[in-house]
Amino acid sequence: MPAALAWIGDGVPRMEVAHIERRTRDFTAIGTQLGVTYELRYRVEPDRLALEVVGQRSRQLELGDADFFDVGWSPLFNSLPVIRDGLLKVGPPHEYVMCWVDVPSLEVSRSEQRYEPLGNGLVRFTSGGFAADIRFDDAGFVLDYPGIATRAHG
């Protein structure tokens, strides 16, 4: 089922719009993230990610041995493990290794992340010293990611 979702940066001038094709346990998406000094365009598939910072640089990535992709400042990518592994109900924490992409540099690194399902659409996300309780809708997409973005409603 296709959908278009948008998020507004939490306390910063940043916005993201994604056109999503949801499948049973994953999705594909084409999106744009706008920051003060950059425009990032991306296309994500379960095992591939294409990124372009308009007028500056681009990258094509394969998932390899990572569990998922994660793109800096993007709430969309936090939905990947939630949808695949059904993390909307209370349950044990899940540990993942992400192919993490910094924005706007597009530098790639491995990121160990933990998702702990708290129930009622809330998942505690931790990575290194960072932690946030992220709220998801019933379909598994981010509604509110404190410090990062909140879903726009129109």
C-alpha cells in the first residue's frame, strides 16, 4: 500500500518527505531530507540504498552483513526493524548492527543499536550513549522521535 509521510525536525530547520511502498515485513521508499545547507535524496530497498546530497556527492550501498540501513536525522529508517520484527508489542530487546550513513557527509560506519519494545507503540532506542523512546503508529512508522523529528499531519 503506497503512502506519503513527512516529518519536521525537532527544534531545528529540517524536514523529510518519503513515498513508501509497504510490504508485509519491509518497505521500499523514495525520500528527500532538507537541512539548512543540504538536500538529501534517497531510495531504499531491503538490501540497497542510493543516496545523493544534491550538487555535492552520491553513494550506492549494499546492506552486506548489516541488519538494516540507518540514515542520520531520518526517522523513516527506524521503522525498518520495527516492521520486520514486529516490535510494537511488549517484548525482549533486539540487538542490531546497522549500516549507518552520516548526513550530509555520506560517510558510512557500523552502528550497534538496541530496540526495546515497551508496548503501546513505544520503542526504546539506544546506541552508544544515546537513548530515546520513539513512538510509532500502528503500521510501524515513526510518529515522534524526541530530539530528531515529529510526523507532520495535514
